[in-house]
Amino acid sequence: MVNGDGVPGRRVVLVSTNYAPEQAGIGPYAAQLAEHWAAQPDWDVHVLAGMPHYPAWRTDPAYRGFWRATELRAGVRVHRRRHTVPPRQTAGRRALYEASILAHGLLVPPRLGGRPDAVVAQLPSLAGGVLGARLARTAGVPFVPVVQDLMGAAAAQSGIRGGDRAAALAGSVERRVLAAATLVGVIHESFTDRVAAMGVPASRIRTVPNWTHIAAPSRPREETRARLGWRQDETVVLHSGNMGLKQGLEVLIEAAGLLREERLRIVLMGDGNQRPHLAELAAPLPGAELLPPAAEGDFPDVLAAADILAVTQRASVLDMSVPSKLTSYFAAGRPVIASVAADGGTAGEVRRSGAGLLVPPEDPAALAAALRRLAADPMHAAALGAAGQAYATGHLGRKAALGRLTALLDEALTLAPAPRSHRTVPRAWPLLRRTGLPGAAPGAARQQGGTA
């Protein structure tokens, strides 16, 4: 293939607010996808990203003080733009976060070295979706959003303060971004009906599941447990990842209180805006502890060293997300216990894998009883863990998943860009006015280190 400037290969832009060196959430998937494409002969891959901040919701110290920067990571040209990072989540703070990403991306567009052949955007960042759609529209090239989370549904279901009011606006922007797409990728089929309800024809929706992105454990379990202070005669229940509102992690702390007389330890490993609150709840309980996120190289060993891996969600969370941690949990070969809504996508994935047990969400007594049963039946626990590992091997391989995403891009490039009127993509400045971004005017962004 020859791109629009007569150069062999492709020039592809991936818009993803979250990107490496972030180790949790969407960042690892975005990085591995971009690096896979950059490894193809004559592909020129650019990423429009924010400053690393997830899941701590604090800007990585290495990136503080920079308004913008461009770096080369594993053959990928990463263009970063500074944005607000709210330490606590409310609808207003989230709106400011999105608006700052949008404003800086519009005011200081990246230097791509020529017209791209296609633009891919990782949602849930609404601002990233708007930027990707506008860039594709300006260049007259295919636009392919990949839906990792549904932001309108997230605002309504996650419990964020002011979320009900924000849901309508977020859903409106999301609908218009998806309407601009040549094709839409969704990471789970449970998203398909909601995306179709936004007006996207089913013929333009493709399922492109995430993959297991961690390496195999490299150390004996006993060694890792000893280093972490976990006794060999206790059952360790580990939750790894973001500590936010939608996870509803209080249920694990409350279950620890009900199990305080038993040899069972509940560990929350990670970071997020709810961590201080959870630490306060866990402080008086000897069977509950909080750990910082594990280093990337240590993460597989920590997962494998646990006895049970936990995923929790608020009861209201149904069809807005499927936790990215599940792929890592399955690969670790440990049984999963899921305190989630029975009708949601997360429950469906646990059932499909055969890797775990489902309990009602926000029900600490039911969770404690299930943990007690699983701890008392190591043969059943081992069978669940083996089923999850087999599912990861058979269905969540990286090579196949990256191949599906490349095929999605290939298909979009064979299609004419979807018709786009000036109303299809949300107009930027009215959106900024509605979100109340201060100082959103030309020339507002100034570089403080790095390069454009």
C-alpha cells in the first residue's frame, strides 16, 4: 500500500489519553497495539496521548512541569499534551479533565510529517474521540474508534457525584463521535446493543476483544509470598488495579471484617482516588491490607502468588465496562471471585471462562460466604484457575487479538470514509464553553519543556 504522500507503508495515528508507561487499564493495550503496528515494514505510527497519571490520578513525576512533549518509544512517536488530573472524581472535575485534553490537543496539533492514512481512537476519553474524529475528517481518512468503556453509561452507573447530570451530555458527545466512524470496534459483545442504540448500524460494529498482556510468572509462589509477608497457611484474596468509585471495593473490606476470625487475608493492590477512604476502612482490620501497585516485571508473580483473585463492581455497573484486569487474572491461573451484577458483561466473561464464582454485588455476607467455601475446597479452586488459564490461552492470545485490530484497520481502509457533515463531530469551542474550561482561548498553551 502507498499512503497519501506517496510513501510506501502506512501512517497511522492512534489517539489514546492513556499510554505507556502506565501499567494498568487501557495504557498497556494502547502501547502494545501501537508497537505492533510500528514493527510492520514501512509503517509510521503516531500516538496522541496525555501525561501518564493512571491509576494514581497523579501526574507521573517524570512528566511534571511539561506542557507538551514528543518522545520515541519502541518505534512509536508519542505526542503528549498536558491536562488537568483530578485527584477526586466528580462530574465537574471529569468535565474539566476532558476539556483540557481537548483544548490542548486542538491548540497544539501534533506534527505528523504528512497526512495520515487512518485515525484510530481508544475510548472512553471523549476528548480523544473528538480529536480523533476531527483529525480524520480534516484529512479525509477513515476514523475507527475502539470502545473500551462507554462514557455515557459510565457517568450514569459509576456513582460519580453529579453523574446523572453528566450522563446526557457525555452520551450526546459519544453518540456523535461514534456516528463519525467508518467502523466501530467494541471489546465485548455486551457493548454492541448500546452502541447500536446510539445510531451506529450493526453492520459497522466489530468485536475486538482485549488480550492477556502480562508475561508468565518467573519466581516460585513461595518466594513471592514470603517477600510480601503472606503466610503459607493463609488464603490470600487479591484485588489488583484501580481503586475508584465504580469498583465498590468497600464490599471487600466489609467481607474482611466478617472473616476476621479465619485464616484469610484480603489485599487491595493498586491506586486510585478511593484509596485513602479504603485505607481508613481497612486500618482496624488485621485481615485487610493495601499495597502499592506492583512493578511491571513483578506483577505476574504477585497475581500467581495469591490464592483467589477478586473483581468487584457497584450493583449499578452493567454494560459500561469490562475490567481489563480479567485478562491478567485468567492468565495467572488463579480462581476468580466476582462480586458483580449478574446481567453485566463482567459476569458474562467470568461464566464464559469457567474461571470463577459469581456473587451478588455490594453484598459482603455473600462474598464472605463464597470466599470461605472456596478457601475450604482447594481442588475446586485449582480447577477454576486451570479453566481460566486455558481460556486465556485459547481465546485471549496477544497475536490473535492484535491481528483482529489490524484486520479492523485494513477493512476500514478499504471503505470510503463515512459521510460527515459539519454537525457530525461535536464542535470544539461550544463544548469547551459548556464544560467551563478557564482560559480556553488561542495561545493559552505554552511549552514548558519537551518538544511539540
